[in-house]
Amino acid sequence: MQDSHRQIVYRYWALIAVVLLVPLLLCAAIPILPTHDDWAGTTRPDFSPFFTKEHFFFYGYHWRPFDTWVGYIVGRNPQVLYPTFNHILVVVGHALNALLIYRFILTLGFSRRASNVVTLFFFVTPATMATVLAVDSQNQTYAMLWGLLAFLAYVRLKKGRYVAWLTLVFIAALSKENGLMWALIAPILAFGFDFIDQRTLRKDLLIGIALMAAYALAIVVLPREIVIHPDYVPDDFKVVKNIAKFLLTTFVTVDYVYLLHAPSRNLLMAAISLLMAAPFLYMVFVHHFSRYKEKKLLCTVVCLLIAIGPHILTVFSMMHTYAALAMVSILVAHGTDSWLKQSKQTTDRRLTTAFILFLTTAIAIDAHLCHTSYKSGLVGKRMAQEAIRKTGKAVNSVYVIIVEDDYPKLSSFCVIPYEAFGWGWASQYETNYRWPESIKDTTIERSSAAMKTAHRMARKVLADGRYDCVWLVNHKEIDVVKR
């Protein structure tokens, strides 16, 4: 019996570790409060009639009906469910993705040792944390989940293969638009790993493109109001910058807060984190670089570019790294097996030591990112409480004047105070969405006379009679101007 238990642990040690780590990750993530886009997205509490045109159908530049479900659910009891329910969805989705990655890597023909290494790598790598710790990132998490299921259905099913593949890809796209990329990724990756021949590849790529065309047609037919955000308009400089950000966050494990966030900068700690992770990253990404000319790795790189391409060409933040991590996992699995093959062993002390060092620094970085995210959320909460206290009584409408803040930000980990405040929307959460009913904001340039300008604007706004009071936001400070 003991030998049987040892065998189970040996075969599934990464899966066991993931299951054990999930409660810890939940305890770390749940206290993180909404900031920035969390106050504006469709996963925030929604009190409108269910399945409204604005949310369930294509609206703005998104078609994400599953986000509407989340917003509707947390809207039933915001103080209890928001953002706890959101965090649970994201963490559970991330854990399920880790379990699917285990099966995904085995299906592609890599060793069980590599599959275990990749599974734990995927679960703890800091490259996932901008998604895993965010309030509104269930769309990113489940787009990968349905995409992985789509690929597994494509290569493993004999009957109903195409129906299952295309259905799951469409569900992935309804979670988030980049899920649609699995319509191309599945046949290309299957060809690279010799599941299909070249003729089938051409045929199935046409089928995948047809599905993408059907998705585009649905957007045209359904009720819609397309709003193109200026950040989504590509230009050459933005693309180069996005590529650099993607390479840094994906293939270099370092404490981003200590390295990139000026107020928190600690180059010694950043260097230590980089040096601890570097041996493992070298072994799996660099040491066998010459093998990247193999068909399976060339196809993997093509799929990686397809997965991340929409974000590179539009908006890329640390959260968007998640979309490419299934392909990155293949590179890690390949590097692991190549190293073991060279060592002519099923285990290698150098690889094991390097992986333990990587895990140690990754978990330490994750804890730091979690702590900084929590502190950012607290800033918004305190600002909202201060605005409510100074207002003194319930009001229906508020005008928010924000003095532009030059405080540096870093993704969703270290946000600008007025973004943590949600441009005023965090106040609704603190009153359990009883008031204020409407909030309008504007931002003025920072200068020595900015507050005088803000007070003049406030008096004009109040004289107009449409707003009950004005909130003046200067960094973390809140002033209230009443009638």
C-alpha cells in the first residue's frame, strides 16, 4: 500500500501541489479590492435587468456574455459577493488550467516528469499573477480553459471531433475575444506534433477561418454600439513596446515591483530574484535553443504569436501574458525533456536544484505582488471612505475633479490613487450602492495653481444645479465642495 501511495505521489506530485496551494492562493487573493477598470467593467455589481442589450450582446468593443453573468450574480449582494466571488472564479479557473496543462503536455508526447514541472511552473510563475490577482480577469482565465479543452477535443476525439472543437472555441471567444485564436492554434499545433497531415491542416485552417468569419458576422448582425478606444489603435512604436513588455514578463522571472516601480525600487532585491530564477530559465529556454528549428517547436512559436498577437497589436499589459502561457508551457516541457535526455536520466540534480530555486523566488515574488495589489486596493477604499465622511449625507449626483497625478503605476499591482478610487466609483461600493446614483469626472493638469483652478470649476459646477456636490481629488487627498 505504501508503495502504491509513493507511486501516486511520484506520478502526480505537481497536481497534488496545485491542490494544496489553491486555498493559500484564495486566502491571498480574496482580500484584494477592486481598482481601475474593476469599477467600470461588466464583472462589477450590475443591477440592470438580466441579459440587457448593453451587456449580453456586443457592446463597445467587447462581446463577453459570461462577464454579464458575473456582474449579475455579484449584484444580488455586493457587500458579500464582490469581489470575493470574482476572485474565487479566477483562482479556481487558474487551478483548472494548471490541471489541463498537465494533460495537455502529456498529450503532446512529453514525459510525465516534464508535465509535472510545467504544471507547477504554470501555476506559480509571476507571469500569471496580473491575471490571477485581478478582480475582472475571469474572461482571460476561462478563455484559456475552453481553448485548452478545444485542443484536447480536436486531437483526442474520434466522433464529434469538429463539433466539439468549434463549439469549445466559440465558447472560449465568448469568454474573451482572444479565445477565438484556438480556431487556428489547434490545427497548427496538431500538425506540428504529427496528429494531422498537411492536407488536413489546410482543410482545418479553412474551417477555423470560417468560424472566425461567423463570429465577425454575428457581431455585425447582433445589436451593437461599437466604440473604438484610442488605446486600441495600433502604431509601430506601441507594437515594439508591447513586444518588449511581453518578452520581459513572459521569459524573465524577476520581481517587477522592485525593478520597474520607482517608489518601490530595490535593485538588489530585483537582482537576487533574477539570479535565483535564471538557472532554470536558462535550462528550459536557452540551453537547447538550436532545437527551435524542429517542426514541433516552430509550430509552437507560430501558435504563441497567434495567441498573443491581438494584444501585441492593440493593448498589452502584464495581464495579457496569460494568453500565451499554454505555448510557453510547451517550450518549458521541451527544455525539460531535452535536458533530461542529455543527462540520460529520468531525474537530474542540477535541473531539480534549479527548479527549486525558481519555485522559491517565484512564490516570493507572487507574495510581494499580492501585497502591493492589496495596498493599492486599500488606497481606493480609504479615499472612498474619506469622500463619504466629508460629504456627510447621501447625495444623488457627484462631480469629481481630479488633479492629474504623476505617481508611477505598474499594471494592476501599483495603481495611481485616483484609479484605485475608480474616479469616484469606489464610493458606491462603500455605501452598498445606495449613493451616489450618478458620478461624472474630469481631469485637469497638475500645476502649482491646480487646486485653485479645481475650486473655481467646482463653484461653476454647483451653480449649474445639476450636481449635489463636487469631490476634488489630489493624489490621495479628497476635498468636498458643497452647495
